[in-house]
Amino acid sequence: MAAADILKAEFSMRWRGDEGETRYRRVMENLETLQESLTVHYKEFYAVERALIATASNSFTEKQRTLLRWLSEFSGCGDVYTVLIERLSRDLGIPKSTVRWNLRRLRDSGVITAGDRDNKGIPVELTEMGRLIAGHVSSTMEGTEHI
């Protein structure tokens, strides 16, 4: 939206003279309409994004949500898959097999990236969608704690 304001300001500074006044007004009106349209579409996109995130986060089990919250809180820890399984099991008191199963589901869902048999040594990280869902899960959890 700020880009439209910058464009209008830049356009106003460069466009001088009476001969093009009608054309100038038409272009400025079109820029204003474009800005209003972008604002509406942004709000619609944001609402759809929030709905998709809420829907996606509801499809995860409570353990998967717990893992997402942990990964969000400790993002960038740099642990590879097998090391992270050990750490999560220890920190959360969840059996390693359960952590491994749930991390695999999160990886298959596209909310985390991690190494596999063919690509070892890749640190586990939240994807962009994973960060959005983890943020939603965390804020939902925080919201229910106050009730």
C-alpha cells in the first residue's frame, strides 16, 4: 500500500504543466482506485490465510502442536533430525518413537524441513507455513490460558 503512495507522490512531483491536467487527474484517480482495490484484496487474502492456518493447525494432534510450539520457541537451534528427537524426548518427556513419528508427520505436512536417509545433516527448521501455524497454535494456547 505504501508503494502506491510513493508512486503517487513521485508522479505528482514529475508531472507539471496545464496541458496535461486532465490526463494527470485521470492517472491519479486510477492510482487511487488501484490502491483501494489492493487494500480490499489484501484484507481478503489475510482473512483466507488466517482461516487456512486455523484449519491446518486443527488437523494436527496435540503432540504435534506441542512440537510446533517447541520448535517455534527454539527455532534456529540447528539440531539435525536424530539429535532433535533425543532433545525433544528429554525436554518434553515424550518417548523417542512418538517424537520420531510426529516429526515425520510434520515433515510430510510441509511445516518443517529436515534431513532424511538420502539427505542427512540438514538441521530441522520450520517452513514459512510452519511458522505461521506455530504462531497460531501458540497464540491460541495463550488465549485459552487466560480464560
